Amino acid sequence: MKVVGLTGGIASGKSFVAGLLASWGAVIIDADILARRVVEPGKPAYQAVVRRFGDGILCPDGSLDRKALGRIVFSDGAARRELEAMVHPAVAELFSRLLAEERRRGTRVVFYVVPLLFEAGLESMMDEVWVVSVDEETELARLMARDGIGREEALRKMGAQMRLEDKVARADVVIDNSGVPEETERAVGEEWKKLLARLP
């Protein structure tokens, strides 16, 4: 089974590319979804996060208020690293379990969508890495529109990750998502066909 890491900058279009691949039959495991699962109320990572950051990061129903938590960790690098130390091991364990299930099923290729793939040192676990690329101004505009935030906060979020050009330099495959969706779909389709041809 081939495991492909799919990453890129914040708001670069990873979810769009993953959606295309899924529509063509690829198995997608999304680290963001796993991260939500491991911090559900009652889970060990949830308890650790609440102990560290307090009740101010909780919604009325007791679940984590991800926006409130995001405001804290995106403006404080040390707090962000603490959060990652609580959540990343639980995500890694869940990912390993899901991967083992896909292996038992005989799945040929799995895409693991991970925003912080390089930052977390996960590239060594991947057979290859695809990076979704976009120019900085487009990335900024999309992030502001997606999250309903101002330019300053968007720049702070972008600054919390490795620079996109550094991710591109380490990629096996680069998907340029700066243009219209049809262009991206065509590019992803070509890379998907090449990947299938590389499979044993």
C-alpha cells in the first residue's frame, strides 16, 4: 500500500484537492478530522487541553471552542507547541490504527491530509508527498474569506506555519491551485493517473 502525504499552506486548497481524489476512488484520511475526534469530551487529550487552557475554551455543550483555542495558540508559539504535544500523539495513534485497517482491506493507496506534515516531521512516514501551492496574496484572500478574519490575523495564522515555498521545495508532486478550479482539477487528474501507473 502506498501512503501519500497531502499538505500545503493554510487555505491553499488541500480539502478541494482531497475531494477530487476521493471522487475518483482514493481513500482519504484527514488529520484535522482525527484531531477533532481525539479531543471529544471524555477523551484523554480533551482532558489535558482543558486542564491547560481552562474552561474559557469550551462551548456551552462542553465541546472545545476551536476558534477560542485558535485565538490563543496562533498568537502564542509556546502555547501552540504545548497543544500540539497533547494532541499529535493521539492523532498519530488513531492514524496508525486506520492505516492498519486499510492495509487489511487491501487498499492500494491512501492520502493523508496533514496541514503540518513537514512541521511535525511526518514526511519520513510517507511514500511520497504532494503539496498544494498557491500564491501568497491568493492564499491570504482565501483565508480571510474562509475564516471571516482581517488581514493581520490571517498573516499571523500563515506565519505560524512553515513557508509554502519551503514546502514546495520538499515536495514530490506540486499541485498549483492559484488558478480556476477547472485547471486544478485537470492537474490533479494528471497526477492521479501517474500515481496509479506507479502502483505495483
